Amino acid sequence: MGAGSPGDAARQADLRAADAAGDAHKAGPEMRSAQETGAKRTDPDPDDADQPGPDQTGPDQPGAEQPGGEVAAPERAGPRWSRESRRALLRRACLVAAGAGLGAVAFAEAADVLDRNLPIRGGAAGATEVDRGPHSGAGQIAVTWRVQTDRKLVALTFDDGPQPNWTELTLDTLDRYDVPATFFMVGQRALKNPGVVHGRMARHEAANHSWRHNDLARADAQRAGDDLRRSHDAIAEVTGQEPALLRPPYGHLGGGALLAAARMNYRVVLWSQQMVESEFPGDPAGHARHIIDQMAPGTILLAHNVGKPDRLVALRGLPRMIEGLRERGYEFVTVSQLLGETSRSV
């Protein structure tokens, strides 16, 4: 058939326009409202990023023929993301994700680098010789909390002295009951109060508790060594004993302090039980009973002969504690004597 006349073409166009108007009328006010709403939008809605574009009609999309020959009305009208726009959005999302991942890795690596700024050898944490030469001292060091033994032995230890009144009260009680003990002395206090312990250490053991009770865990090997050597010499001068044991202040240990102690052939002694005076205010007898009930063979017991007034609870309860432990078969020894028990059992 030949091409239609211009009048036929015009009539066909009018019919198509009428069909379109009828479809719009059938869609109802909801569709018109959606179209009007979409017409007002000027910016693309990010929620449309997952909507197929005009060239991606599916069975549930506007313009797709539904079962029964009907055409689905669009759920919402307005601009659609083009394929190029979606690809650009996906590229940007991938770049953001990649940047976040690289940022996390960079942060982790930066933290590792910052940590490596600590000295590989030396510093408060370093427990190795900086020059990598032969290790001075015995080349090893032992740290003891308690001793494994079947014998009912207990080592009574006193920290932070000597101090007038406090240390004298302690020594008087120990002398009365013929009990040996180990005194971890602060070197500066020993030099300041030599008369407190002069001539009274025959049955007791003197040990090192640093020069001024500074935290040795913060010191490198050089500084810790200087501190311990100064204290060592002061204690030896005042008591006539060369200390062989170290108890670091607060029980804090760093690599530098360990290395310094090894250089001086010390043995590090901590504790497995301690006085808890603050739990028994004004009750020396109750505190003594508590210590007795908690005692076990090989215990290293921490006490203080300097400090706050509440520590007097333990010192005033010493007679009851000594008597109660002896009634249960315990024997008091110095720390070095208790450590000798380890050698005997091996």
C-alpha cells in the first residue's frame, strides 16, 4: 500500500493523542498526583539509583505489558538515573570504599611505625644490652613470688623503712619472739636513719628497695642501675650486709630494671600474700586471724614499717599473728633461707 495522504497522517496523530488522554484519565487521580509531584522535582532522588532506566523495562516496570495486556502505571514519575549516571555513582562509591580501606591500613601502619619509634634496644622496656656484647652479671635473673615447699615456712618481709618509731616497734616485736625477717630498705632512708637499725640486724636480712622509692619500671637500665647501686651501697654501709635481693617499688618491673638487677646479680622478690590493714580498721586481732587463716607453706608475706596510720593495725597485731602461726606449726625464715628451700627440693 502506498503512503497515506497528509490528512490520514493527521487523523492518526489525533487518535494517538486521544488514546493517551484516555489512558491518563483511567489511571485516576493517584497517577496524576504522582506525575505532578514528579514534575516539580528538579534533582534526582538517590533512591532512584536502584530503579531501571528508561531503556531497562522489566515485567514490573512502567511501560511494560502486564498479563492481560494492560500497561503498568509508573509508581512514581519524574527524572530517572541514566545508565551513565549510575555507573558514575558506582565508581564514586567504589572509590570511597577503597579510600576508607586504604585509610585504615595506613592508620594501622602509622601506629606500628609510631610504636617502632620506641628504642629497639634500651629504654624502660628494653631488657637487652645495647652493644649486644656479653651479658654482664650472671646472664639470667629469677623472679619469685612464693616457694614451692611442703614445709610450713613463711618469710616475713617489711618494706619502705627504716623509719623512727615504726621500724623500732617492728624490731622490738621480732626480737621478743625471736623471729627473723627480711627488710627491703629504701637507701635514702637508711642513710638518714642509720641509728634505727644499727646493731639490730643480726638475725634479719637487709635487701634493696631502691634509692628513693621511685617507680623503676619507668627507668632504662642505666638509670635503674644507678638508682639500685646508690641504694645498695647505702644499705651495705648502714647494716654491714651486702643486699642480694631486690623488691622493686610497687612491684613494678620494666625491662630496664630487670637488666640492671641482672647486672648486679640480684634476685627479684615479690610476694604471694600481704597485710590488708585497711580491711580491719582498729582491729589488730581480727587482722591477725585473717592472715593466719590465709597462710600457706612457702608464703612470702608483705608488710610495711612505714606509712599511713592504718598500717599500725598490722604492726600491733604482729604478736597475735606470730603466736597463731606457730600454733599451726609454721616456722619463720628470711627470704634467702626460703629460697634455699627451693635448691634443696630440686
